Amino acid sequence: MRVDVRDGGFRVGKSVLEAYRKGGFGTLVVGRRGMGKQFFTGSVSRFLVNQFSDGALWVVP
């Protein structure tokens, strides 16, 4: 397990994908903010679901 904290500014989703690809990981686990009625409420989670490939993506509450 690896935890990495980065300052992504307004490009958080892109920063997460970049770290995932450079790290050679097989699984990416991200949390989500908010308690809305939709499962994927955050813009970062939505971005990752749309852009992620070549691995397993877990979005957990």
C-alpha cells in the first residue's frame, strides 16, 4: 500500500492519473466527498471513471 499526498491545484484528476501511471500500479483506490443521492458525486471521481484504463479503479464512499 502506498499513500501519496500531492498539491494538484485545479487538475486533481490529471495529477492522480499521472501518479498512477508513473508508479506502475495495478489498482487505484479513491474516496469520494459528499453524501448526495448519486454514487459518483465528485468531479474527480467522475473524471477518473471516464479517463481510467489498464487497471482496476475502486471508488469508495
